[in-house]
Amino acid sequence: MQTARREPMSETREFAWQRLHEFCVEVFRRLEVPEADARLAADVLSAADRRGVDSHGVARLRTYVDLLSVGRINPRPTVRIVRETASTATVDGDNGLGLVVGPKANQIAMDKAQQVGTGWVAVCHTNHFGIGGYYVLKAIERDMIGWSMTNTTRAVAPFGGAERMLGTNPLAVGVPAGEEPPIVLDMSTCTVPYGKIEMAVRRGESIPLGWAIDEEGRPTTDPSAMIHGGALLPLGSDPEGSGHKGYGLAVAVDVLSAVLSGANWGPFAPPFALRQADPPRKVGKGIGHFFGAMRVDAFRDLDEFKSHVDDFVRTLRATRPASGFEAVLVPGDPEHRAERERAAHGVPLLPAVIDDLHEISRQTGVPLG
């Protein structure tokens, strides 16, 4: 891992995360989302902004507003368990905000783990759930190992393919530590998430080779070429980079999130933006998520485990860095560093994102401040 790069300050303006959080709460409330659910949804977006995952914080608010405004998302869902055992459940999200359905389903997984040692929940009939890291951090707070994953709108070509068939299909795993920050893996199964393509367009920048192909299946450095008919590439991108491994991970996430829950899988997952075309047919309900929680003390002594995680983390960080790297990082280190910086200095937002927020403010009557 390389150290996370902050956006050039000349291109950004910084906002206190609390200010952005309250703005999101009030926007969701104006769109008929109940107070408690509005705060839950804002919590998930705020987690992304605070942790430096800029593509999944308030930069996504425009899309949620659009979908709620035209009735594509149910602002008041009845989230219910439709199948259940002591350690598992299948949840129907009633087409609610994934930012609301996801936390509620994750809570069910953690409560089951508290009772019987592990808990696993598959979710259908839901929508985009924000960053996967939010959910595993909640498990870490309860001294559990957390798992979260979701399928998403088709944007990624299968290994060897030239058209979109899979989503970015992110997965996250969180591990509690003792004195060290927790280990938090939060990654897409493609080379980069779609949000990074959008951010490159907003900045007017090119993208590296290996991120995407154009509509003819040719490698491209133009983010617009990916958006307009192209596709993202699976993690590894090509035969030399073992792109088949990222493809395989994406398929596994789709099976656990969508096929297992009864959601739409693969190319049939519904779009997360009004401008995106609907899939050719439905094979299930909405998109799907999958959550897991494992109580550490169901496996071994909790304090001993945390002590060993600390030792593991410190050993990895002590690795001699390769040429071009300042240090070896552990999954979650860049986000932990971003949290410290943004708590002190605020969340940097690009001008295009600020423009979106001002438009949302005009549309809803909620002052940005």
C-alpha cells in the first residue's frame, strides 16, 4: 500500500464533518426519511468522508436525492426477516436506502453472533449501502470480526470480456486490535471503484492504464471513455496481473450478496443513477448485501487475540520498504490517518461536489451553511 494522497488544496474547500453530517440528515428528512433513519444514513456517508473515501461520502448525496425524489427508493421501508436460523437470516429491505437497510441487517448479524458465536445475514430488495468499512467497524466496536459485501450496478467486464457484466462488488473485513488501530480491509474487486472514475472526470484528469477499457474493449486513460460505453477492469486487469483473481472475487461477492439472498445478480443489478440504463430483465429484488460477524471469544481468549493482532501489525509495519515507498502500511492505515487529519482540518471537497451540495440545498431548502 502507498500512503493515501490528499487532494491539492488549491482545488478544494474544507468543511467540518459535523456540518456535512447535519446537512445530510436534514436533506434526508426533507425527502420523507424518518429522523432515526436519516441520522443512520448520514452516519454512513459521514464515515466515508471522515475516513478519506471521498467517492462514497457527500459526493454520493446527489444520486440518493435523485432516486428518492422520483420514487425509485422507498424512504420508509419495513425491513423484515423472511428466513431465519439461530445464526443466519435473510432480510428483505423493502426497497429502502441501503444506508438504512444495511446497518439494520448488520445489527442482526452482530446480535446473532452475540448469542451463538457467529451471525450471517443475506439481504435483498435494497440499494447502494455506502462504504463496506462502516459495517465492519461496528463489529469491531463489539470485539467481533466483521464482514460486509454487496453487489452493485454492472460496470466491470469479466476477465477476458469487453462489456459490463458485473458490479464493482466491494468487500470489507474488520479485525479488532488492542493498542493498535484495527485492521480494516475495504476494497472493490475491480482495479478501482467507479467513484474514482467519476472523481477523475470532476478533476479533468486522465486515469492510469489498467483501470478501464473503452466501448471497443481497448485499454484507455480517458475516464469519459469508460463512462460512455466502456467498462472497469477486474482487480489485476490483465493475464500478467492475474485479472482472473479479481474476477473470481467479484463472482463470489455476487453469489453471497445476490444469488443467496434473492436479489438481482450480475448484469441484472439495477442502476444507482437515473442516467444509467435499466438492466434487460429482472432475476430478483433490488441489489443484495451480505454481512457476517464472528465473536472473537468464541474462538479464543479475546485479550490474547488482540495482543497477537498488535504484534502482527507492528511486525508488518517494520518491514523494510521497497524503492519508491515510504513505509509498509497495514489495511486501514490510510483511512485512520485521514480520520485524524480531517478531525483537525475538515473534509476537503472538490468544487464540483460543492456545486452539487448547493444545488441540493436549493432543491430541498436545507441551508448548507
